[in-house]
Amino acid sequence: MGPMLVIMAAGMGSRFGGLKQMTAVDGAGQVILDYSAYDAIQAGFKKIVCVIKKELEADFRAMVGDRIGAKCDLYYAFQDPHDLPAGYAVPPERVKPWGTGHAVYAARELIDRPFAVVNADDFYGRGAFRALAGFLAENKDEHTHALVSYELKNTLTENGTVARGVCAVDEAGYLAAVTELTAIRGPADSPSCSEDGGRTWRALAPDTPVSLNTWGFHQSFLDAIGAELEKFLREDMPKDPVRAEFFLPGVVNACLAAGTDRVKALPTDEVWHGVTYRDDLPALRAALEDMRAANRYPENLWA
């Protein structure tokens, strides 16, 4: 049957400006999501679910979905802010989406097997998808999941700060916790982070393992997402109804703290490329051109 992939593509892309998931990154008009889907299919994924906003469905299908759907089983899940557990409602002043945990929650009815999760606007490298496909095919423990961990130095941009989940990994290679840092900057050989709005910075090791939301989950994890979403809406959302977000790593941390689940870290030396900022586009396009010249990708992925 083959594993399935959930691609989270409903984000606003506020720092980039505009819907960055739809921005062409090569001469063929392909977007980052094309490359992720292509790499996933090459790695053995048979089913892909794209989580999008309902109002973007027609544009999404025309610009990327139809060509991907010709090569695999492609489905759509719609991240609707009103899709909440019974008894909860969207605050009247709320505009912001609920976050990555809610994006996976939105796909719950389409998830029928072990599944991977990635962002739509990050280039991960085929090695990440191969690692996830291998884990999902081999893992039989419904309470053991996986994370592809990148070296921090391979995930930075020259054009501003990035948000990364810094991973604490034990001697056996399992995740102890993920700490979200929202302001990490380069250079790659001496990165640093700020936790006070840029007033002070502390150094981070270049090889620090970080999360880019490249997860592999057993279906049982959907129960944890549902339970933690209710807890978030009951306890955390009322503290900041306009901006509070339900993050996927928060669900993972809750499971780790409770001792109910464990997460295997799958290290990779792949280099991340993305469009966190509009000025990242030239470097991304140049990197993809180099990969095509090295015969890693054809000019038209779907020909």
C-alpha cells in the first residue's frame, strides 16, 4: 500500500509576503511543493494529502495539484478554523489559523495508514523522504514515531532570522524534547538565537539538531492531537484568543513528557532551502539549477 504524506500548505506566509507556496522556483513554473511531492513519490509514498484553505482550492489545483495528482493518489483536506472539537468556537476577533497541529487534525479523516508530515514551503532533500518512508515501512510500534533532524548550519538563511525546533536527543537516538526558538540567525559557522526580541543573543552549536516539521507518525498519534487540541482550547487559547497557536511539536512534547510515546531521531546531512523571505528566492533557484545540472532532477519533474 505504501506510506502516505501530509503536506501542510494552508499557512499565510506573512514574513515572505503573499502566498509563497504558489511562487515558481524554476523556469518550468514549478513550486517547492512540486519538489517535495516528486521526492516523496521517488521514495515510495503512494498517497499525498495537501492541507489547504478551501478558498484556494481552484488555484491550488490549477497551479500544482493537477500535475501531482496525475502521478499519485492526491487528496485535499481543508483547514477550517471552525473545525474544532464539540463545545468550542472561534473567538469573534480571531483571523489567524490555528497552527500546524490543527493542520494535521484537519486531515484526520483522510489518514488511513502511518503517515509523514512536512511543510509546503520547505525544500527538504530526497534523503529526508527516504528516511521517513523507511521508518514508516519498518516500524510496527504504534507509540513510536520519527523526526528527521537537520544540522542547524544547514537550515539558515542570509536574509533574516528563522524559527526552528531545537531537539534534545538522548544517547539511544530518541527525542527528549523539542524547544521552539523563533529567532535564530547565521552565519552558518556561528549561529545564535534571541529569546528577548533581539536585545541579547546566545551562541548555538552549528551541528545542533533541529526540527523542520519533518515527522513520521503512527495513526495512533491522531488521538493525541485530538486530546491536546481540546486542552489547548480549554487552557491556552483563552490567554491570547487572537494569536495563540496549536503547534505540532507541542503535541509531541506532551506525549514525551507523559511517557506514552517516543520519537526516533533520523539525522540527515541534507541542506534545507526555503523561501522564508522573498530575498531567499534567488539562492533557492540557483541551488535547484545546480541540482538539475548534477542530474538530480529533470527540468520538468512531471513530464
